[in-house]
Amino acid sequence: MKKITVLIIEDNNADSRLIKELLSETTDEIYCIEYAERLSDGIKKILENRFDIALVDLNLPDSIGLDTISFIVKKDINIPLIILTGLDDLSIATKSLSEGTQDYLVKGQFDDKTLKRSIRYAIERKKLEVEKRQFEHELNDLKNKYQFLSFHDSLTGLYNRMYFDEEIKRINSDIKRFKPLTIISIDINNLKDTNDMLGHEQGDILIIETAKILSSFIRKTDILARIGGDEFCAVLPNTELAIANKRKKELKERIKACNSQNAIIKINIAIGIASTQEDESTDVYGVIKKSNERMYINKKLLKSKRKN
């Protein structure tokens, strides 16, 4: 036989005894019943035990009407509820169905079959409701994950090229609001050598560690994206060129400190900076082009220094 645990929250002992007698009739289920005469006592039992269903009187010594239901639902949204009501509370009982209950029974107007059927249906409806809520929650998580992955680089967690391109379009359409606008182009110099000599796993670590350091000097209003295998770009709205150059210096100091603690992987980057301050007539794409040109010049310079 199936065991069903029932909590009866009812201050009328005669009504409680009647429900117990009706549930004790021969059936395929065994009903294990507990009682509470006050809502506060019922809530305590719900929090301490797991009940398959609760039968609740709408009017209790410490709670009246729909507040009784809302309080239970706030404490345990998953417990199936059946309202016990008199004819004078019928309209409220009907409203309770939209507040979280599964069914209502009018006192004195149900027999054992009606009661047991109501209990079975209430449990099943609540089960379907819980499953639906879990499915919607999982679906929402998947949507959020998909949205995150569509705009973020899977390796570093930074914004990806798709997001970067969309943001650049948005900024360029209203560029005056973001001036002075400064762009920092960054390229990892030694990624190919790291991949060839140490393997792509170590190359990935190099990219990740570089991204972490770059992220550490980015403000919430800035945009930092990985736009290529070894390329990053930082967009700094309302930032003067002098401030960006100061932050470039801080970035190099952080990289130096990081390299001093890592004997295997050394971060080596080329940097190019450009700003609308240099040419007020240029758009975002012109600033990006200039910063990229300066980054490649810096890259060649660093390469020639390593050779010498």
C-alpha cells in the first residue's frame, strides 16, 4: 500500500476527527496524519517534516482568509494544499486556487471517496506544477548560458568578437557621448612559440593569464574583448589619452610582477593606443585602425630587440 503523509491544520477538533475517519476507510493508501490547530504550529511542522499534502482551514486562530495560504506558500512552495471551507467562504476558496492551492472542499459536503480523490489529484497537480517550474528554471538557465556563450569567449570569459563588433557599432552611432574615446590594442607576442615548444595547453594558459591581467585594469564602463587568437582590444569611453598611457604603464608593471612569479610561461604583449583626442573628426573605426597600427609597430620593435 502507498503511504501518504497528511497534515491537517484545523482548529475544530470535530472536523479533524471526521477527516481522519474518512481517510481510515478501506483504501489502497495508508494515510499518516498529523494535526495542528494554529497556522504557526502547522508551519513549524511543515518546516520540520515532509508532508505529501496539507489540508488547511482558511480561518484559524492566528490567520484568516487568503493570508493563510500565502504564508504557507512562502514557507514551502512545493507542498500540495487543499482548502477546507464553509459555504460562506466559497468565493475566497475559489480565489485560493490562483494563490497556490490545488483544490478546496466544502465542509460537510464530501465523503471519503471525494476526499481521497481530491488528495490524489492535488498531489498529482502539484507534482506537475513543480516539474514545470523546474523545467522553466532549467530552460532559463540554458537561455542565459547560451546568451553568455554567444557574447563571450569560451576560453577567457571575456567578450568575444561578435559582442565587440556590436558594441563598436553602438558607440560609433553616438560617439560624441563617449568622447574622449581611447582604444588599446593588445597582441600576445609569444603565443606561437609557447604553442610550438610547450604545447597548446600551455598556450591556452598564457591566453587566460593575459586575460586576467588585462581584466584587472578595466573599469565597469570599459569593454575588453578577445577579438582573435592572440589579440585583445580595450575600449575606454570618456578616457583621455594621458590616462590611458598611465594605465598602460600600470599594466606593464603588473605583467612584470606576474612574470617574476612564473618560471615557465612569460607574458609578453605588444600595445598600441589611439584616441579621438588626436583627431576629433575620426570615428571609432579610425581610432581602432590607428591603435592597431601602433600595436604592430610596437610588436616589430619588441621582436627586433629580442633578436639583438
